[in-house]
Amino acid sequence: MAEIARLNGSSGWIDLDFVERERTPRQLMELGIRLHLSGLSLSNTVRELEKFGVQRSRKAVHDWIHKCDLQPATDASPNHVTLNEMVIRIDNQQYWLYAAVAPNSNELLHIRLFSTTTTALTELFLQELTEKHDVENAVFLVDGAKHLQTALRRSGLRFRFEKHGNRNAAERVFREIKRRTSSFSNCFSHAQPSTAESWL
């Protein structure tokens, strides 16, 4: 069952028996769990809880979800993440599409469009990725792009240059993304990059 489907109706499916100290009211813990499972990043979930006067770290919210055993197990904490960027065209302009893929499942973990490619934008992409997924202990598989390696180093994330192995599986995902954006480029005619990003 998709996690989003579990957000409707009663919250009885959220088991908070792991709670030893009641530092956070149970209803707000449930709200935090629901918000994150519905797609809100850990940082944004923390900000929403702050509106109720609850000061908790991203790690605390992350721990709630893992202790409840609600995080999808497939790639909640992938061992490897393949990181890549590719150029696509939107309305006759060139954009860089950043993507992170879990090579074991070929699941797209995060995707983002930028009008240029820089180390700073790569760091922003990595920050967004780490807010959505528990990848701090993953090994990032990268190609020879120096700015990707520099951004990973600055972000304190481990990486390895790899051309084959796990990276091969993810490369098929990247090729398919490129093929589809090329095939459906007419969908992007006069579209804003944000519209194209949502479509992707």
C-alpha cells in the first residue's frame, strides 16, 4: 500500500509505543510523521512543528519515522546513490537536469532543473536530497565531473568514481529520462522550467 494512502482517516496505524519520554505531544509526533510521509522534507516538517511551539531536529523526526517502521524499506537508506547531470532543452533553451538514483531499485530519489551547472547548485541539490532521504552513510557513484566530486566533498558525503557496476544500471535510467524528454519536448513548448520539473 502506498504510504500516501495511509494518511487518510484514522491515525491508528501510527504505533508510538516506542516513546519512552513524552517530550513531544503524541498528536504532534503523528502530525510530523504524516507530513513527512506525505512528501514534506524533514526540514519543512520541522518548520511546521515549530508553528506549534515544538523544537525538534530533523534527526528526531527521522528517528520517529524509523522507530514506527513506516519509512518504505526499499531505499529509505540506500547503500549507494548514483549522481548524474544531463543537458535537456526546454523551449529552445538549455537546462541541466540533476538526478539521484538508487541503483539497486533504479528509483529516482531526487530530480532538479537548473539553468546552469555550478558546484554551489550541486551542493543545493545534495542538501535537498539529504532532506528527503537518509543518504548520509551512502556511497555516491559519480562520473569524472569534478564539480560533482567537489560538491560531495564539501557536503561531507562519501563518493567513488565508477564507470561500470552499479552505475551501469542507473545509467539506463538516465538514458531513459533523456529519451523521454527528447520525445516529449513539444510538451515543454513555451513552458516554464518549474512546469517541466514538475512533469519530470
